[in-house]
Amino acid sequence: MLHSLADFDRAESANVWPLPDMTLVNNGRRAAVSMPSELFGPAWPTVLDVADVTATAPDYAGIAYLACAASLIGGKRWVSAYGDWAEPCILWTAALGDPSSRKSAPLDRMTKPLWKIQQNARLDYDLVRREWQAEIERAKAERAKWQDEVKGAAGGAGETPPMPVLAVEPEEPQERRPIVSDVTPEAAAIILKGNPQGVLCYNDELAGWLESFERYTTGGRPFWLAAHGGKPHNITRKGSGSIDLRFTGISVLGSIQPDKIVELLAGANDGLVPRILWAWPEKMPPRRPSAPVSMAALERAYERLEMLQWGRDAEGREDRIVLRLTGSAADLFHEWELENAASDGDGGSLYEAFAGKMSGAALRLALVCEMTEWAFGNGAEPAEVSKQSVAAAIKWVENYAKPMAHRVYGDAAVSVADRNAALLARYVRKHRFETVNLRELRQHPHKQHLKPLQAKGALDEAVEVMVDAGWLLPAFQRDGETKGQPRKDYRVNPAVLGDR
């Protein structure tokens, strides 16, 4: 039995090291895949430019574009494959990455034009609000005049004069708000009342939004289920009546760290989380942007989507316009739908539930693809969804959305000890440690980079996993001639410090 580092040095020639399990570094998770470009059409150059200037993979800018475009289309255009089945243009998307992955920068750039739309709309809203205030004062005067007439008629044989239309106070106008953040169901319902086409809920940190499903136990989950489906919904407010929504449409965009999502996904197979489309690319090294980014084309496209007109129902009210798939597009979609249904299992896992919801997601993505071609161009608005758009959506689902879901849900299934071991393994390789000491790892400067390992027993459990994986071997020794607990030194397998 070896008891010291010197013993290890003398035994080097015996090659005591086993072959290390290198999958430990990534928890055995699936590798990231590249995002296909066909779905984005003329928006792809902007996606690449934003990725370049933010030193990120195109995934983050791409997933942000999908959510932004979908939110602007919202309830004004729906898509139907066949029959009475129709899907609204609503997408929930999430960008995953560690705190240093720079994921917020591309999301901020892709959503910035929405804030510009909101700012421009506020100028018109200020004028409308002043007109509303004038109408309120006129209504008060008309009401006072009518009340005098009622008093004059009191006690007489004549009829009570009816209240004139001008005496009824008009409802307060709502400003256009294409983008909101950190909203409760009640606050979102108030905003949607004045934004019937829908909005984008952008949360730089998505964990709070996911946690809100539990926070509003009486109405949170039903509201967000309606918000993804664009369904009618009613919210009753204490002491202030209720809010009736004909279209509850909220697209979602946000970022989250992989470590945080593990707890949030536990027991989350209730239909909400499997609706999220994930983007989790590999972290890119820092780089200098090749050129400044022009957002003019994107801003123009967003403006065109924003200006989409409503249809009208039989009573003349604003209503959705449904775009149907062309014949060849419907044939392609049906063929793929059968294949997808055969592979989604029984819904017993998060991934199976996710795959089972991809038919609706593919239709929504195809609608975004079709409207993107129009928004970046100058032609007439499309009246149907082409086979090309459906093919692009199917390719994106099969080659990107599904592999990314496997990557996310697989990581969530990994134990805490394995995740911590992966964190420590990456840290060891990064700094090329030949020996690690547990006491030193708990101290500055290491502890700030290994925060999850500071919990009681976490570091010991992680080291045990690394020993089992052939990464470490114990080399305990006492300091000098002193008695007491030996130093918890571990030798690092030289094989793990090779090519990275």
C-alpha cells in the first residue's frame, strides 16, 4: 500500500493509473449541435453578425429572433395543417450557458428593436391619452348636466331622461407594449388587454419565471398554459372585477444557467416545461468582431411584422387570419408527423413529452419562416405556408431542437455528485493540477470558482466520483513530524492532462 507522494514517485514505472473516464468532464451529456440556417432565411446574416460581435455561437441570436418574430406576429396570423387544427404564433425559448458564456449580449441585441417600437408607440399613446382625458372631462360634464335633468324630472309625471352616450366615461387607453419582463399573471393580463396581438416576455434570468409557476399556485399554471396556446382566459381580481382575454398570447425568451435548471426541471413534466425550445451551444472563446453590426434590416423586418393588419370576423371585430399549408407542404408535414408520433414514446419523461409537442411547434416555426421571407422582402404578404418553410421547420426540429432537448434533459438527470465532479474535473484540467488538496480547494482563490463544492460533504463526494472514474488517487501524508489528520492530497492521473 502506498502512503506518500515519494512512494508514488518510486512506483511511477509500475503504471498504477487506470484508463480515465473522460466523459466525466461533461457529465456524459450530449455534445452541442450546430443550428441549421434554413429556418431563418434572410434573417440569418443578422444572426451571424450578432453572433460575431458578441463572440457567441449563432444559437443565442437565432433563438432570440424566433421568439421576437413570433411575438410580433402573435394572434394576427395562425397556421393550420388541415381541418380545424390551427396554431398561434407563440414560441417559448431559452438560452442556456454558464455565467461567462455571454448569452445575454445577443439576446439584448435581438430584442432592442422591440424597445424602439415601444418607444415610438409611446409618442402616439401620449396624444391618445390626452384625448382620452379630454373625453373624460366632457363625460363628467355631460353626466352632471344629465343628473340635473334627472333632478328636474323628479316628482313629475314625465319619464326619467336616459343617460346620454357622451356621459359614459371611455375606457382608459393602453399603450403598445411589445416587450415586458417579470410579470405576474394579473399584470400580464392587464397588458394583454391593451395588446390583443400578444407580447414577448423577456427575462434575462429565466429561473424566476420558471419558479413563478409554483408561486401563483391558484392561477399561475393555468394562465401560462393559456398563454402558450393563445386560448381565451379569465382572471378574477380581488375587489376590481375580472379580465376577459380573447387571445392570451405570450412568447417567452430568457437565459438560464445549467446548474440552476436541474432543480427547476425536477418534477416539471406537467406540460409547461416541455413547451420550451432550448439553445445550449458550446462556449466560444473571446474574439474581436470583424465589423460593426447594422441592425437596419432587422428593425425594418420587425416593423413590418408589427404593422400586420387584423382580419375581421362576421361581426366586424378584429380576428385572426389563418394561413394553411399548401398541398405539398401538408403532405410533407403529415408524413413527418407520423414519424414523430411513433418516436415520442408514452410521454413518461420530459423528453418524450417534449417530442410529443413538436408537431405544434413545427407548424409555428414554419409560420415564422414564411413570414420572415415576407418581412425582409418587398413582396405581397403570403396567403399560405409553403413546403419550403415546412421543410425548414422540420429540419430545425429534428437536427436542433430534439438534440438540444436531449442535452438539457440528460444533464438534469445527472446526480449532484456527478455534476460537482464534472465541475472539479474541468477545473483540474484548466489549471493542469498534478496534485490537489481538499483543504486548499475550500480556500481562496479556488472556492470562488467551486462554489457548489463548498456545501457540506459536496467536495468529498465529488472527489470520490473522480477516484472511481480513474482521475484521482489518494496520496495522504502528514505535515512534517506532526501528528493528527493527514493532508488529503490526491494525485491527478497524467492522462487527463494530455490534449484538451
